[in-house]
Amino acid sequence: MRWREWAETETRSLHQQGRWRAPRTFDSHGPVGRFDDGKQLISFASNDYLGLSQHPDVIAAAHTALDEFGAGSGSARLIVGARSVHAALETALANWKHTESSVLFPSGFAANLGVLGAFADPNTLICSDELNHASIIDGARLSKAEIQVFRHRDLQHLESLLLTAGSRRTIIVSDTVFSMDGDHADVDRLIEIAREHHSLLIVDEAHSVLGPYPEFHDVAYLRVGTMSKTLGALGGFVAGPRTLTDLIVNRARTYIFTTAATPADTAAALAAVTILQSPPGAELVQRLRRNVDRVRGDHPSPIISHICGSEEAAVTAAAVLLDQGLLVPAIRPPTVAPGTCRLRITLSALHTDTQIDQLLAALRSLPSADPNTAHLQ
């Protein structure tokens, strides 16, 4: 079969399964935006949890860097792509995460590919939570290590897998907050297990805007993060002990062989880190916490799932909300397992009480396969 025929067959198959996807333009300023057809919507789909992408200081910092350094970095960091703003952001991220140093990547996805490739090889056993993000899954596969997947948050299962390692080095890798359910790992216990088994612990904190806030003592660890969510900018990073981060600079292919992040994105993230650690930043976190509590009290993150079950039910529910002016995406396989299709609701500190009221009223009118969403506040 020729490539064109193969592509046409695959396209037909995706259409027949109802899984064909295409991006749709959504021009927004904060939670409110418009589709390309002019329809105005309130978005409950963005990961800009604190709304820092719209903060005037963040925008001004990007403008200043653009004027000073230009649009792009022009090369990889190890060639001539390093700028003073990159080093300043790495220092600020390390201070934020209470680590010795950090290393920037062009995205959080690239950070996970890079860190797992830098530390794992065929003589390594990687133990990965079954609901980890795709970037962790792909990074583990590319590393050529043996991969064992432990049941979601089942740390007894994790320990049983570590016992099979023999003389091999071991890595435990887990999201701290999981991107589709918004639940969190028992990071304190993961630290204990890593210490007991002399494992390297890698945690991806991309969605950990409301915690957990672990303390790493007497354990080998690395903290992966992204600037595109809590910080409202773009890029990824890995923070940890300098012995490990220096090795990342010399071994991570997604660091060595890619152009450095743009100065404007980097400066925006630097401004966002500064805001986050200030009283106004603390107030944004508190506002986000209040919004989450209104929708599902005591939930650990701004990611809330409304389980619909079938793909058809999820797509229909998303369409019903869209008709009411609410943008809430339907999440389907392969992102989630069959039978667990859902609406993925993400909340922001910028959502108003009126917008939250509108969301709650709309959700209450939907059928749900999830008992948690039957008790919306």
C-alpha cells in the first residue's frame, strides 16, 4: 500500500471511530475568548491556573526581553544560544524549588524526554505510575531501560517491582498531580521508598499549583516542571542537586540538540516566578483554592473530571455546555481508558463567581457516571 492510500485509510478509520481531531482557533484574554466563528465562550479548559499569562508584569517582561535580545535565541545553549535571562531564570527556579540548581528545556515534554534519557539505560529499571503523563511514558521508552508500570498510586505494588531489580539501578517516576483526574501521589511515601531502595526519584510537578509541597532529604531526586501552567509562559525545567543537573546538561539530548527557549518566553517565566513568591502571588493561589472548593470541596488540584463513560456521552456533554457558552473539552481514548471518557474541567484564579455559578448550573443538568460529580457544591 502506498503512503497516500495508507493515510487515507487511517483517516477514514479515525472518522468512523469518532476520534478525528483538529485544532480550532480560540482567541482569548484570560478565561473569556472567541472561536473563529465569533462565538464568545468562557473557557474551563486552560492550564493557566493562576492567570499569570495575562499579568501586566509578565507581559511587560516579555516585551523588554524582545527589545533587548530579539525574537529567538538562534542556537542551542551549549553553542551560542545561552542568554543572561536563561541563567537568571534557572537561578530563580532553583530558589523556588529549594534546590541547588535547575536546567531549562523548551517544554515540559522535552524535559521528561531529556531527564529519563540522561539517567536511564538498558541496565536501569524504571518504575512508572500507570497514569503518568505521555511525556514520561515516551521518555522511559526512548531510554531503552526496562519499564515496569505500577498500579495507580499503589505503592505496595511499586515496592514489589523494585525487588526485581537485582543489581540494576532503579528510577521511580511519578506525576505529583495527575493530569486527567487531578488526584495526587503520596510523594512523602515515594521519597521514603526511594530512600529505602536507593532509587532515583523523579517527580513531575507540572500541575502542582496547590501542592503537594514535598521535602527531599537524604534521597536522590529530580523535580520536573513546566512554565506553561502555573507560570503562564512556555518552557520546562528540571531542578535538583547540582551533581545531577550538571549531568543533564551534558547528557540530555533534548537540551543539547535543541535551540534555547526564546528570551521573551524566558523573561515572562522569570517575572511569573517573582510574582508567585510575592503576596499578590499568594492571593492568586488562595483565589484558585476558593474556586476549586466551590466546585469540589477539598479537591487537591484545579483539574476536576466529570466522568461520562462512553465517548458519545462525553462529546454530547461537551456540546451541551458549548451551547451554553462554556468551553469544557471531552477527553477520550487514547488519552483516557475506554469507558472513562469525561469532561476535563480546569479552574483558574481569574474565574469570577458568576462564571463558576454558570458552570455549576450547567454541570448539574448533565448525567454523570461519576458519584463525585453528583455532589457538586
